Amino acid sequence: MTTSHNTSLPYLCLICLCYIGQVQALPSINLSEHTSGQSTQNQYLYTRSYPKDAALEQVLDEKQWQTPTAGITNRGFSDNPSWMAFSLNNPTNIKQDLILEYVDASVESIDIYYREKNSSQSFKNINYTFEKPVTDRDVSFYRPSFSLSIAEQSHLDVYVRIFQGNDFPMHCFTSLRIWQESDFYRSSNIEMLLLIILLCTEVFMGITAVFVYLSSRDNLFLYYACFVFAAAGLFSGVSGLWGYFI
């Protein structure tokens, strides 16, 4: 009986180690099955347990990760940044050029850290800040976007630090859209054109209301012009167009 117990002990240890490895393994997003423009959905881990000055090494060492609730990407308010972690898998024989897009243009800063899976090399970093000029961003777009290239038959481990900022508390979204590069630029150009048309229409309506007021001296048109200009300013600020153009 004692011999049987001692013999089974290494197998139990091996099973426990395999279980721990599975728990700590990053959720893998298969790019051959992932629709371009689709979000990460619940295929990631996240944590909000670290202060603003926490480095990536601390997050990797302590591993205080949580599994997201299906369908919920809004993490609410917090003074801490949110961290995401997932793996991108390219099982095809073709190199894939991707764009990772965050949904909120008002986010204060985002850092993307990535490297080959199981690699001993240091992580590469792409940084975005709200104050950074559009020409200095990794992707020239009014929402935070980042370009990644994944070689054929390879994996990338990706860690994302998202800090909404303290000046204007906003909801933090732990979800990213993953695009094929060509699809992103085609979609973003159409979206940009539609938003500019809408904004120009609002400005034209406001200017028209001002001219009507000057000819009629009816305060109602002045109030309407102020309302339209305020709506256009709010729209351009929330959408990110104000920061993009101005």
C-alpha cells in the first residue's frame, strides 16, 4: 500500500502542475476563425488590482487575473488602470498585419506590450497618450489604434494597460477590436467621412440659424444656433474628432 501511494504521488504533482499551467495560460484568439473588426469578446483575462505606477513585470509576477463575464466589457470607474492579457494565434501560412482598436477616444493612455509566445526576449511596447499629436501615434486615427504583425505559424502574447485618467472619470472598456489592416483602413475612411458630413451639417445648421436671427431678430433662432453649436462641440469632443483635427 505504501509503495502504491509513493508511486502515485509524482503523477498527482504532474497533474497539479498541468492544471496550474492551464489556469495561467492566456486565452488564445485564433485569427483564422476571428472575424475582422470583431472584439476580443470574453477571450482575455483582466485585472484592476495594480496602481498607476505598477510595471509590467509586477503584473506578470503576481498574476492577479480574472476571467471576464461574458458580454460585459464595461469595468466601471476606478483610479487604477485596467490590464488585459490574451494570445493571438496565426495558424495560417501567411503573415497577418493587424490593427488593435480601442473604443474610447478620450482614454488618457494605453500601452501595448507584446512578444512571441514562450519567448525569453523582452516585451516590445507601443504607447498612446491623449495629448500625443496624431502624426506621432502608431496609427493616425482619432481613436487609439495599434498595428501588429504576426508571422505565419506563430503566437503573440499581448498585454494591454488602459488608464482612463482622473480628470474626467469615464467607464473603462476591457475590450479591443481586432482588424485585418486593409479592412480597418477601408472601414475607418468610411466612418470618418460620415462623421465629418454629420459634423459639417450641424455647423451649417448653426450658421443658418445665426443668419436667420440677424435678419429677424427673433431670439428663438439665436437659442437654436447656440444649441446646435454646443451639440456639435460635444459630438466632436466625445467622438475624438476635436482632438484629431485641432
